[in-house]
Amino acid sequence: ETGVTQTPRHLVMGMTNKKSLKCEQHLGHNAMYWYKQSAKKPLELMFVYNFKEQTENNSVPSRFSPECPNSSHLFLHLHTLQPEDSALYLCASSRSNRGEKLFFGSGTQLSVL
Amino acid sequence: DQQVKQNSPSLSVQEGRISILNCDYTNSMFDYFLWYKKYPAEGPTFLISISSIKDKNEDGRFTVFLNKSAKHLSLHIVPSQPGDSAVYFCAASSNTNAGKSTFGDGTTLTVKP
């Protein structure tokens, strides 16, 4: 148990669906992240939030829309995804956004049909 | 351009022997390095880290060595145990890059009983 909880664990969606991924951290951290892990690729940083403010958008397509209502919760809203978006989506948190160790959730395995 | 590389996709060692996982980086601005371990169906978990002001950091069976001139770091696990079988990711960050962690592709370690 890392203190970072992600739901759902698995998600299958069609290209016209709208779905959301949820992440919650119970560690009192101030920074939260979304990472994407595709098969045989390194983890790719998508978004960074620090004290609820987005500090990084790593050129992510607009069909991925993050939301951070408070320092403990992070969402990733998905809309009109493509099959190549199928991947493991990982949420992480850290005490600050200064490159400290990350605490990851278990991830959401997303399949886009 | 991949700034953090783990050139060995897999490594197999016998229980009780030493496991050595390697990582190379290209960005001389990186000043903090981390290793994460990932089991199937779980998110990565932090293992050990090292600051660029040090060349060695030890934590129990795990030791990380940093060679700044060669831009190379390695993780030594001794003695290796079957429970160490996992994917190991190397990551690097820099205070000048808002602390973003850049990850390698990962090395799958298998420890045989």
C-alpha cells in the first residue's frame, strides 16, 4: 500500500466514449502527476500539479483533460481516444515538485477499442 | 533523444549472487538519481536514490553507485533473492527542470532459486 489509490484498475472504452480516471493520495503531498506507460516504452510524464495548479503539460493531446480540485485528488478525463492511447496510466504524488521520490498508484490499464 | 537509458532489457541471476543493473544518462544537468522497482499489476515503488554530490549510497542489500564523469549509475543487489524479481527503472531529475523525473525503459530482473 503506497498511499496512492487509483480507480478503476481496468477500463475498456470505445473511441466515442467519455470516461474519467481517479487518483487519491493520503500522504499529505503537494504535488501530483499523471504518467503514461506504453508497451516497451519508458514512463512518459503527462501532467504535473503543484498545490492544485498545473505546472507541466508535456504536449499532451487535448483528448486528455486533467483536473485537480485539491492537493489530494487528481482526475484524468478521457474523450474520443484513439486505439494508440491504450496503455497503463499511472498517478503519482510527491512531497514537492522538486524531483523527489514519487509514490505511485497501481495504475489503470486502459484499452481503447 | 532518450536522456536516460537502460541498455539491458533483461537480466537473470542465481539466488544468492550479485545483481548489477546499469543506467546511462546524457544530460549533465541531472543532479538526483532514483531507482524504482515494479511488480506486475502494481505501480513502481521507490527503492533507493543518490544525489550527484555522492558516489555511493547503500541501503541494506541495495547499493547505488554514481560515476558522474561517465554519466553512469548502477544498482547492486547482494545477495539477490527470488522476491527481487521485478522490473527496475532508473530515473533522473534536475532542479533546473522543475524537478521532472525522466525514466529509463526498465530492466527485467529474474532471480532463479
